[in-house]
Amino acid sequence: MRRALVLGAGGVLGAAWETGALCRLADEGLDRWDLVVGTSAGSVLAALLAAGIPPQALRDHQRGLPLPGDVAVDWDHDRGTGGPRPVRPALRPGSPSLVAAGLRRPRAQRPLVTLVGLAPRGRGSHAALAAAVEAALGGAAWAPRPVWVCALDYRTGRRVVFGREGAPRARLSEAVAASCSLPGWYAPTVLDGVPYVDGGSLSSTSVGLLAGAGYDEVVVLAPTATAPPSRYDRPRGLEARLERRWRRHVTPFLLREVAAVEAGGTRVRVETPDAADLEAVGGNLMDPRRRLRVLDTALRPRRR
């Protein structure tokens, strides 16, 4: 059986939730993958899994324990991303060329991608994140196991899948930094003169890439979706209500991608946060103060 794992975008708390979900999958015997696809926060976990680090070790590292063996990753889960708010971005559009492309061809480019071009250029750095991935790989350019990392060409709005045949050459650490370069928060990652930003700007998971790819089963972890939306989740704060509205935007697009994959005969299993997970998350996916609570909540057994 050929099986692929798709790890979606979700910031600091999305990564914590996915770590818990990966441990639950491992408890079911789902810990061997023919391909791992990662976007944004999911690309970090995808790279570490492809480097041979098991989910249980990722869980323990979230709790402050070192990774096993000789893997010396110097990464602070609470401070490495810069905190719950971004450094004040530059007060100018991040990519005028992306905005222009959307105005010229409004039907060819998703409105969200055009808005990404309008977002102010971020100033945060992913140098520490790239260094952590380099350490996990022992200095190797790429992981020993198949992994794809999704980013967005900041000039054209085109999705780039690093690690896939025909993609631009890059080190895995560079690809992960590119995939995590959230517009308005982090500076674009420039590789060979091309600026890249967060792959979640186009799709929160990019599971649609696997339509017709011949996999028997695809498992999708989608931290920013909620399928189906929970009637028990009724946040009170404005920030949390806006976050849930964003989920309502993301979820239908995810389900359309899943349907395209299933149309080719592939069985797709989608895991999204439930009501308890959402309560733990609150309204800011970049808030590290909730990280361990989200991790512990995500580790709870689920009914299937």
C-alpha cells in the first residue's frame, strides 16, 4: 500500500496540534509514509519526519526534552518564531508584481493571493528555523526520505513544490524557511534571486497535488480547518471569532481538494481540530503561551 501524509499550515499552535495528532496516528500504526507533503508549519514537521525523527520525539521536544541520539537541534518553541505578534512590518506592499498580476488576470489568481501581495513586507527572520532544520539533517542538503515542501513565488503567485521533480534546487532548510515566510510577519526567503513566501497563501495543505498520483491512502492533518464546523465552539473574543471565520474560508477549499484526490480512487482521511482543540487554541495560532495546552489536548484519543 502506498501511503502519503499531508501536514498543513497552522503557525506555532498548529505545529503543536499536528505533533499530538502524529503521535495518535503512530499509536494506530500509521508511522510509515511513502511521501510527506508539508506546508508552512507543516513543512517543519515534514522535514523532521523525513529526517527520521519519530513523532514521540517531536512531542518530547515540544515539552523541552532533547531529541534522541546525536541530533542536537537548538530550537526554542516559545521564542524561535519571535513571539505572538510580528515585528512592525515595512509600510509598503510586499509584492506589487503579485498585485498587478491579480488585477490583470482576476480569474486566474485567487483573491487571497492578490491580498498577500498587498500585505506589508514582513521583517521577521527564519534564520534560526533554517539552522534547526540543518542540525536535524546533520548538514545534509535534503532528507533521506521523500518530502515535498510547498511555497509561493512572491512575484507570480505560482506554487513551487520543493523536492518534487522539476522544482528549483534548494536545501531542505531553505525550502522550509520559504514555506514558513508568512507575509506581513516574516521577510520573504530569497533563493537564487526569487522571493518565496508561505505556501499556505495558496492552499492550507496542498493535498490537491496528490490527485491522480497513485496513492492508496492519504492522511491529511489540517490545523486551520474545521470539518465539520463544531456547534459547540462559540468563542467570545473578537480575535477568536475572526480566527473561526478564517477556518470557514479555508475548510471548503480543503474539502474540494480532498474530493479531487478521492475521485482518483485514493482513500483520504482528514484530521482537523475538534471543539476542545479550538478552545485550547483560542484566537492566535502564533501564541506560544498556549502551545503545551494545545499539544496535550491534541494527544487525546478520538473516536473514529
